[in-house]
Amino acid sequence: GAVVSQHPSWVICKSGTSVKIECRSLDFQATTMFWYRQFPKQSLMLMATSNEGSKATYEQGVEKDKFLINHASLTLSTLTVTSAHPEDSSFYICSARAYPRGFSGNTIYFGEGSWLTVV
Amino acid sequence: GQNIDQPTEMTATEGAIVQINCTYQTSGFNGLFWYQQHAGEAPTFLSYNVLDGLEEKGRFSSFLSRSKGYSYLLLKELQMKDSASYLCAVRHNYGGSQGNLIFGKGTKLSVKP
């Protein structure tokens, strides 16, 4: 299947600092990527939709200035958590819509996820 | 509104068959996905249905009825490693969205020896 790589897998940062998470589509071009957040034992919550070359579309209640999303190329989207606080500690997952040759159905594949702990 | 329902938990025996149901009401429909998620890991893709009927892929099958807003995931010959959460997700089209997924809360499946 299509591969989406997310980095780092886990990160610990100090309160008040910023941390960047990368999401790469390795074998296909992804004009659209999605960022999710998941708290323990809860379902995935969509944070924003990232479009290559344009501004991200944020879901209601998600702070644009706190969760900066950049989709500079067809294979890379980044999520930067600015001025991180302990309540931002969570599992962040990206996904990308695949249109590679041989794949049908506009399938959405997920990265491995990134565990963020803010101390 | 958007709503996706699936059972919270299910238990089955190794080697058996289990069916996980999912019902949905969404504004628009552009496909239904099933994902498997082990604790602490990202979801992995299992199946995609956009037309009515059954899609079979090895031990896993997924069924869709658009008129009923209903899908199920069928797991055969259960193995211990199948213990995981199974997420039903619908892709909808409305407004400015580009087909993002709406997830159910997931069904935690426990496979016992």
C-alpha cells in the first residue's frame, strides 16, 4: 500500500517551546493531507485539512495560531505546535489521500503517528 | 448532523468469525472505510466501500448498503493479533471539505483463546 511517513514518532518538549511534526507521502503525491489528534481511549479528532500551496482549513475549535500547518510540497505537510502546554500532550496523526497508479478509491492512508509530551 | 455508530466492545474466540456493524447518518457520502488500530499506534487501512455489496480481502470482508446507511466488517478465522480497535469512517462531501473522514468511536475487539 501507499506509505505515509511521520516524524518524529515521539517527542518530549518543555512548556512554552514549539515542536514540529512532519508528514511525508513516500511513494505518491498528496495534494491533500489531514491532521488528527487522539486522546487516550478516544476516537480520532480532525484538526485541519492541509492543501498543497494554500492555507489549511481548520476545524471549529482548533486554534490556527497554535497549530501551524504548512503544506509546501506535494509530499510534505508539517504541523507545528507553538508555545506548547501540557494539555497539548497527545497523539498526533497525519493522513494523506492517495492517487497513485494502481490504487483505486481515493484511499486515505495514515502516518505512524507522533506522541507529544509537554513537560 | 453527522453520526456514526458502532458497538463499543466485542469479544470473540480465536478461530471464530465476528461481525462488527456500523451505521451512519452523514450529509453526503463518498465512501466508507474500515481501519484497524492497535493501542498506541496509528490506524491501518483495511477496506474501502463506495458501492453496495461485499468486498472480500483475505480474512477480512466489508459490506455496504448505502440505502440503509449500514456497513459491517467481517473477520474470519480470528487470531489473537486481531485484538484491536476497529474504526468505521465515512468520507462526506459538503461545503469546503475535501473529503475528510468522520470516524466512529471505534469497536474494541478482544480475541480470547
